[in-house]
Amino acid sequence: MQQWLNLFVKFSKPVLTTIIYTGINTWLDVLQEKIQERHRQKAKSFVKALGTKQNHFYQQSINNNFASKTPLDKEIYSPILVEQKNWPLRLSAEKVLEKVGDNNSLIIFLAPPHKTFPEFSDLAINATDFEQKLSQNLREFIEKKYSLYAPNKKIVFLGELWQHSHFYGETSIQLLFEQLQTIPCLILETKIHGQEILFNVVYWQKNARKYNYSTIFNFNYQNFLKESAKTRVSQWKNTRSQLLNLGKTDEDLQRLGGICEQNYALLEELEVLENAGIKIEKLKVSYQFDAEDYELLCQFLSVCHCLIGGWIADIHYLINDNISPHLGTWLLSLGEVFSKFDNQSSILEMTIYLYEDILTVLGQESSEDVPELALKLAESLLNLSDTTCNFEPLIYSFTCWRNKHQLPETPTVEQLKQVRSTLNQKDQNYLSHLKQFLDNLTNHDKLENIREIVDILTSKTANTQLSNPEKFQLQQTVTTVPEKVLFIAWDKKGYELISLKDNHCLKLWYFEPQQESLLLTHQFNDNSGQISVVTTSADRQFLAISQNTNKRSYIKVLRLSTRQVHRTLLGHKKPIYAMAIHLGTHSFIASSCHKIKLWDVQTGKSWLTLFGHKEAVSCLAISRDGQTLMSGSMDTTLRIWNLNQGSLCRTLTGHRGKINTVLLSEDGKTLISGSADKTIKLWDIKTGNLLQSLTGHLGSVSTLCLYHSYLLSGDVTGQIYLWELTTGKLLQTLVAHEQTIQTLSISPDGQRLISGCVGGKVQLWMLPVLTY
């Protein structure tokens, strides 16, 4: 049942991230008045960096009776009238608080469904039995993987306390929160609605002002059981054939095979009906289930509970106590306890991805503890079979520390000498820890530069020379437009750019670097729909603008020479996410929502529609000959299409997040993709093989720019990365913008780079001539 766990992992991440970020917001609420003003301001800035709404917690006027308490404490100690009929626990709030004792511990409650599954009525299974199975598995997981190995992460599991007869949905959650908001709580709730199982999570921090109640995952459990039955039938077929060879009768098969034989006969009948042209999905089909299917369903839900409990516990203590994630220990345990769900790779990817997001948020505030926490995260992965998974958190750890000391990617010896003279004891402890960890890892190209720098910084003498001294020096000039920059392109004299204001007003600008003048050349105003995507042809003959309305989306094609609308293309109903223009013998425009449509530039007619991606198509690229189309999607896959045949050539998988941008190498043989998973991947178009994976970005990769054997990439953190494609080596990192970089472009002579961000800042970088 790997596919079910894959779905759970996929859909949990965005909801879980929201829950945790809401929890981070409440971190501000629990600061006491005695904290100095500068610390309070830093905390508020920290919350603001998350993009969440701040609670105005601190007040000057405090009641004399509560002089030692915060305004929140007043609410806690105020009398609360509890309607016992809605109280969900078998213990009173006072008894729970007495049982917990330490209000810094994370409390986990289990709220199982109050009814059972009718499919197992013959087994006399009730809701209590189901609760006991979940509780037993979750308790075993917590006690063995947290209490024993991580005593500083104290988790109190209060299973089997929920009263099914008194449970009234969120009313009970509200009462529970009002009585227990002085302690951090996590409630894992399972509900059964018809054939659906809903897995909900309730979470709040200590002394929180609000709780988060979210559905993590829901699925049709009957489909799960059907898949289980089919899998068992497939396994039974081999045994059945052996029994028939031994001369066993149909009665023997019924007796020995049980429900597997019954489901086998049912599937055989369905296959005959389907071959006869009958639509079997419209038939009422009754599979048979037994205790083994029930046990498998319980194991699946137990794994889900353990994963959510482990994820939230790790991040809860990371945020509150700077304790590094405990991933390496508990992740390995899932394979031991639940061997039927040995899906470690996808769980590992999801977990690292989630933890890196949290560390990135903390790092945006230049937290002193982030480098050490990220290093401990890398260490927690040492026990896993794939040691390369250490690299990303390790590189992130050192990058945070290096940025704090304003060291470039490849510093000179003089720069290292200067930094060495400023190191405090905490820096020295970190570098010593990092060096020790690197010594335990096998050599790898991605770590070579870090090893050299750390060796110099930790050596007793500073006469060591770097094998790869800094190669690129950049100088910048700055211009600014008053709105979001969407597109930049060079010509011989300067560059033109396109900006968007209020999603309705599109402006074309021209800038001459020598004269340092920015000139508005055209303005396109249209309130009939929100502008979402803009692209131009390579020769700048045509400008395509997509506009979205509530009922449909359409594309307006402008001739830039006349600034007049050439064609209006109608056919999309959903929002358009990407466009690309190809000019040649057959000039056409490709546009995408969940499907991809190709339009004739001259006639405005659609001549091909491509289907295949499971989610919206977010980026497009067309080969120079116009025969091949590349698409990247929010479903994390890339697809290569043959436009002559209108068919799919191959699907490329490997990214863990949405594909944000794609482009082709100059020889047309390599596809380059940038993703929300912070990686850049290079693919062989002919074979579909993954050639290289470039890691180092601290945020989602937003744009790519190619110049011969060099690649420049920008991300949502505002940084630009310079790569050497032949080796995959990161040559330099530039802290360029404070917001997402929207576009990058290199001048034809390779000496200047232009970058634009969503905030309107445009920066011009002077480069030495790039050799190739």
C-alpha cells in the first residue's frame, strides 16, 4: 500500500507547514514583560518575517492584582464555565494538569472515531478496539523513540482518554483549549464520514491565544480495502496454482483460500464482464474483508499518526527550545515497527524538505543557533543508508554561518585571516563540530570547498592556500521601477523591461546604462481581467499577455512595433500559468493551465491540445526547431512532447516540489529545471536521464539564465547563484535583492547581468568576460 502512504506524505506537507507557522506566531505571545525592549522588537520582527499576523500582546496598563502576569494570564485565571456534556476527556482539566506536571512538555491526545467500520461487523470490532490499536502503536513509538533517546524532548501521551459519547466536534476542542492552553497540546483526531476517513490535527503552543484545527489528509477507506483485497488475491494466485497442480478441488480452494478465493472469483467475473464491454465501475461490487485487511488499515493509520506526531514534536522543540530534529532515530523505527510500509525514501524527502523550510524561516532572522541546528539535522541522518541526504542541511548550515560573517562562496586567504581574528568561542565550537562531522563523511565534490575553508579557519597557522581562489568580482548599479518586474531583455544599447502594477497595468521601459536614464515607452491598461503571465518572442516582434477572469482566461497578442493587439486567443477556462512563443516557418504560442494549448500566431486558432500533467502546468520551453515542447508542473514532474505527432515522449521525475522554471541548453540537448525544492536539475532530453542535480539554494528557485557553459539562477530569498555547468560547481553567490528574483538576463557580450525582483528593484552587475 505504498501509494496510500505517498499520498499522505504529499498532502500533509503544506497543511503541516501552515500549522507550524501558526504555532510560531504564538511564540511571541508567551514572552514576559521583563524581557528587554530590544528583545521584544527582535521577536516581533521574527514573527513578521514569517508573513503571519502579529498579536499586539504587550500593553502598558496592567491591573495591580495581576502585576506579575501578562494579559494572557488574566484570561487563563478567569473563571470558565465548562459544560460537562461537551467535555471530551474521561479526566477533568485539573486532573490532566496534575498528571502532566511540567507545563513545558508536549501533550499528545488521541481522538479516535466514535463509530467503527461496517465492513468488519462480523469480527465484532468496536470503536474501543480501534482506539486501543492506534494508542498502542503510537505509545510504543513515543516511548521508544523519544523518551529513551531524547529525554530533553519530553512528550506526555494521554491515549484512551477520549469519551466518544460526549464528543461534540469543535465545541469540545474549544473547551479543551480554554482549560489547557497553559500547556502545549497536539490532538490527533480521526473521523469516519460514510466511506471517508478524515485525519485532523489540533495544535497549540504553551499559553497560545488560539489553536489550529486542520484536516491533514482524507481518503476513501473502502478503496484502500479494495486495494488490499486485490493485493492479497494477486499473492493467492501463485498458491492457488500450486494447489491445483496437487489435485485440490474447488471445495479445497474455498476452504484453504477463504476470502481470497471469494475475491479471486469476483475479480475473474469482473474481467469477463469488462471484456464484454460492460462498464464495471457502474456495477455494485462487494469485496470480502477479514481481520488481515482490518489490521493493515490500522497499521496505515498508525504510521500516519506516528509521522505527524514525530514531525510536530521535532519542530515544536526546535522552535521553542532550539533542540535539533530527532529525525534520524524515529524515521528508522517506522521500518522496524511497520514493515509493510517500508517507504523510507519518500518519507525522508518529505521530512528533510519540511525541516529545511522551518530552518530557512529561522535563518531569515539570522538566528545565532540556526547553523548549529542545521548541522545537528545533518548529523541525525548519519544512520540512514543514503549518506548524500546529509549534504543539503550541511551546506545550508555552513551557508548560514558564512553569510553571518560576510564570507563569499570562495573567499581569499586574506578574507579568511580577517574572519579568523573575529571568531568568538561559539564560532570556534561550531567550526570544530563541523570539522569533526566532515571527517566522518566520505569525500564529495559538493563538500570540497567547505572542507578547505573549515581546514583553514581551524588550523593553527594561516599560511594555507585555497586551491580555487575567487574568480568573479561584481560591481552593481541600481535602478528602480514602481512595480513588479516581470521580464528583462537586452539589445545592443541597453535593456528593456516589463513591469506590472495592480495586476491590470502593464508598462514597457527602456534603460540605457551609459546615460543612466529609464524611459517609459508604452503602457497597456485593461481592467477586463487580471494579468498573470507575460512573455515576448525572441526577436521581440510579439508580446503575449494572459488575463484571467472568473469565467475564462484569454491571451492578447500585441505587435511591439505598433503596440496594437494582433490577436485575442480564447479557449482556456482556468487560469493561465505559463506561455512561450516560437517564431519560424510555423509560428505559434504555447499556453498552459492544467492542459497545454498551442495557437497559430497568424490565424489565432488552436491547433493542438496536450493533456497529461496531474496538476497545473507552471512553465514551458520550446526547442529552436519548434518540434519539441518541454513543460514543468506543480505535480513536480517534467514532460517532453513531440509537437509533430502531438504525443508525449517521456516524463521526468526527481524533483520534490513544484517546477518553477525550465530552459534549454544552447545545443538543445539538455533541459534545465528549477524547482521549489531548492534544486536545479539537468536532464538529457534524448534519454530523459538525470545528468546533474545542483544544490545550494536557500529558497525556491524562481528563474534561470544561461550563458554558454555558465548558468545563473535566482530564488525567493533574493540571492543569485553562478554555476559552471560542465562541473556543476557553484562559483559564487550574490546577495542581490530582498525579495523574490523574477528575471535574470545577460548582455550579448557576457559582461553585464541584469536582475529584477517582485518589489521593482532592477540591478545591473558588471561581469568580467566569461570564458567558454
